[in-house]
Amino acid sequence: MEAAHTCNNKINFTCRRRTLPTLTACLLILGMIHFTKLPRQPLPPPTINIESPPVRPLKAFISSAYYYPTSKSLGDNAVALLMSINLMPSPYYAPPDFQEIVISATNSTSSVTVKTPHQIVTFNHQCQIKTIFATAQLIPNVEKIEMVSDNGRTEIPFTKPSYESRDVVICVAPLFVSEQWQNFLFAVHIYKKYGAFVNLYLVSSVNTFYNLMKEYEEAGYLRIQPWVSVKFLGVPKNIADTEGQIELRSQAAAQSDCLLQYKESARFISFVDLDDVLIPRLAPTYVEEFQQLFDRNTRISYILYHKENYNAVVPKTGLQFSLKNMFSSLTCKHFRETGKSVVDPLRVNFTSLHFPPQTPKTEKYIVSENVITHLKTIDWVDDIKDPNREEVIEPHFYDNSSTTIISKKDIIDLEDDLQKMMKKLQDTRVFSKLPRIRYYSDLVLKCYNEKYYDLFYNNRKTEITCPGPHFCDFKQHLTIKCMRINATYTAMETLSPVTYYYATDPYFSDTMGCYAN
Ligand SMILES: *[C@@H]1O[C@H](CO)[C@@H](O)[C@H](O)[C@H]1NC(C)=O
Ligand SMILES: *[C@@H]1O[C@H](CO)[C@@H](O)[C@H](O)[C@H]1NC(C)=O
Ligand SMILES: *[C@@H]1O[C@H](CO)[C@@H](O)[C@H](O)[C@H]1NC(C)=O
Ligand SMILES: *[C@@H]1O[C@H](CO)[C@@H](O)[C@H](O)[C@H]1NC(C)=O
């Protein structure tokens, strides 16, 4: 039987830095620019004046603003900002002078205005909208933060990062139209057992799966963080196209948000997708394994684990699910993919999809002692033999040795923990209501293959456009509902050179359909 493919909720755009920049997006906006820049009437013909094209109106959406009363790495009273901004140069716009971000901070007795450079977090040249990072030292007890433009200011909401001491925080990249509940159960039980706190970013998921995640959140297995979409209310697409020109729902911003949020709290922070599961091998817990690896060299900023692809076989029905059987079904595909990193948050300020950008100060260690178990494909099957009668089969490590990725005892502990949760949640019936068919994940996988992987692997890289869920303009299923993020967005008066935007009051609702973005 051919293995049905699972959808990674977030597809990895491995090696995307090798792809060539394209100007596709610029071509789309050709000819429309002058209409938006000039007063309504009379309109001159829409010609492009090569000598003095209009200055690009910059639009920045602030996705994170953390104020650190104390920080071991950013300094006390620091602010750290992440924003999505339409920064890419274009032949049809003159680049605005935007080297420094100007921030004003006010406390009850005084105020200060500081300038600080910004750094680019994402390096995908196909996308016009980039994620940037900036940090600056402000004053004690800040009550108000404003972003300063030449002709006005924008007050922005900010929060404090977590100061609760934790060994390991695992940041799970944003899920969208997710229905992979078996992956979820596999991952969260493992993360808890080996001592990690899970912060999972959520855009949307099938609502029965959402209900399961909420129950697990309640039981202390994870924290669900709503991840709002970037929107510039009232801004035309030709200036900033938030549907087509943001890389992967600003995943790098979500990962960097997690890093900034737990910078003062966690000893180590690991960034994964839901289908990437690390099982410690060198020590009984994550923190001990990571510490051993970081101890090899006192200057290491991050370590990188490779991913080894596995296939899993799981039941379609929630009540039949068993971790023991899922482990027993794992088979290695002997195919390796670009890995994922674990960082020392004191030595890294932001991160891209797979690892932090290289700087002269960054030192990495590529882990050869262990790998991530990547649930690349999952077969959803009808019949699973009686779980109680089946023996436990320990899945093998990828190297063809007799070593296994986990011990029998640990598998049994994990199964016991799952059974405990199933019993506890019996009355809610969340397990019995879980999705039994894969609909959206198969559609997403198909469209990512068509729009990205097929082009990438067939040497048609110049045809690749900015990757993201806007690729997948799929049909809604009549009966499958999704919980999906929404928030309050505000239209802003245009400022120069940058207009700042943000969202407030995020919430999930199942009245908006299952669109991917
Ligand atoms: C992170 O930011 C702080 C404060 O600006 C700076 O001192 C430090 O060098 C930065 N770390 C890296 C790895 O760039
Ligand atoms: C406000 O900031 C000023 C300037 O740094 C500082 O001297 C003062 O103590 C701060 N006020 C409060 C209430 O913290
Ligand atoms: C393990 O065996 C498989 C198939 O027999 C082979 O494709 C793979 O290269 C081997 N892996 C290693 C690390 O030797
Ligand atoms: C999203 O939320 C805003 C603010 O609450 C609301 O005005 C808007 O109608 C919502 N969008 C949808 C599609 O429900």
C-alpha cells in the first residue's frame, strides 16, 4: 500500500536561500502606483518616471513589542520589537531613507527618544514584506511606548516577557487548518515527559482538534498562543500585499516572538514544527542533553539537530489511539531534511526558520549524536489490532544499528500518561469527536508541492514565488469547521517614512471558515 502523505502544518522551505530573487511582485504593481500616490483628479497618465519614481510608502506591522525591566542580554529597560514591513527594493519605488527606527518612551516622570538600527530576520528574496528586529535601551518603569515618524507618532501596545524560570521551552511553529491530532498527542506527551514547556502558535485548526488542544492546555501540557495575521487596514495591495508577500504566515516572526518572550526565562529554547519530535538520547531530560552539547564549547550560540524522516501508522478514530502502537508503527525512511535549532537565548536575539542568522559572534554545533524524529508521512487507517495484545516495538535509530530511539519503559510511561488523559477527558468526549478524515492537510500538501517543491526539485527555481498559504485557494468542506484567529485591526493615518500598525484582542471563532491565512 502506498503511504498516504501527511501534511506538515508548516512546510519547510529548505535551502530557500539558494533560490534567485524574482521581481514578479514588482511587475504586478507596475502602472498602479501613481494612482495611489496622487490626489484623485485630474490624473496624469500612469507612466513611470525613471528619474524620480515615487518614494515607497513603508507599512510596518508590529507583531511583538516586549519591554524588559531587566535583561541579562539586552540590558535593563530594553525594548525588543519584531515587525513585518514592505522593505524590499523595487524598480518602481525610490527606496525611502529608513536606516533607523525611532522610539519614544515615557514613564511617570520623564521621557526619552532613541534611535536604533534594525536587522532583517527573514532572507527570502521572493517576499516583498520582511520581518525585522530592533532593540533599544529605554528608561525605568515605562508606561507608554510610541513609534516616531517624521510627521507623527503611534502609541503601541507592549507586554513584559516571562520571568518564570524554565529549563527548556519548545516553540511550535504556527499551525493553520491543522487536523493532525495524532502528531499533537505524540509530541505533547513526549515534551512533557522529558521536561519541556511547550508554547504552540495557532492560526487555525479543525474545531474538534482545537477542543482537544484546549483541554491539554488546561491540563498543563502546553500554552496556546494566538498568532494573528499581518494586516494593514485600508492599505491597497499594490503598496503592501499581506496575502501574497509574507513568507509562511510570518513564521520567522512567530519563532522570534517565542525567543523574545522566554529570553529571560528559559535556559534553552528549541524551535520545531508539530511533526518534528526530539527524544533525548544522551541524557534522561532535554535540559541535560542540551547542556552536555553546549558544554563542548563555551561560545556556542545554538545547536542544530538534523531531521530523519519516519512514517507512522495511526487509527482514524480518537478512542483507538495509542502511543504504544504509534511508536511500534514507526519506520525510518532514510531521508534527511534540514534540521532545527536549539538556542541559548542569551546569545541569540532572533531566529529564522531553521536556525538563527549567522553573525561573526554566532557559533554553532551540528549534533551528530541524536536526530529529530520527523513524522513525514502518516497513514490514517481503519483497523488497528487490539492495542492491549500487541507487544511494544521500539523504533530504530536511523543509523541501522541495533539502537532504538526510545526505550520500552519510556514508551509504556507515555502510554500510561495518554490513558490517564483519555480517562480524565472521557466526559468531554473530545477524543471520540476528533477528525476521522484528512481534508485540509492533504489539500495544503498538494498545493505546496505544486507551487514549491516540484519547482524546487525540477530546477525551475526562478518560477518560485513568495511561499505561504495564499498558494492554497482551496474549497471549504461543507461539514468540517475550523477555529480561526481574528483580531481588532485599526486603520492608521499615513505617516512618513513609516506608518505603524498592530492588532489587539485576538480571539478564535468558527464562523470565518477554514481559509489558510
Ligand atoms: C542582542 O542584542 C544585544 C543588545 O543590543 C546585543 O548586545 C547583543 O550583541 C545582540 N546579540 C547578538 C547575537 O547579536
Ligand atoms: C523615569 O525615567 C527617568 C530617566 O531615566 C528616571 O530617572 C526615573 O527614575 C524614572 N521614573 C520612575 C518613576 O521610574
Ligand atoms: C540504512 O539502510 C537503508 C536501507 O537498507 C539505507 O538506505 C541507508 O542508507 C542505511 N543508512 C545508514 C546510515 O547506513
Ligand atoms: C474580525 O474581527 C473584527 C473585530 O472584532 C470584526 O469587525 C470582523 O467582522 C471580524 N471578521 C470576520 C471575518 O468575522
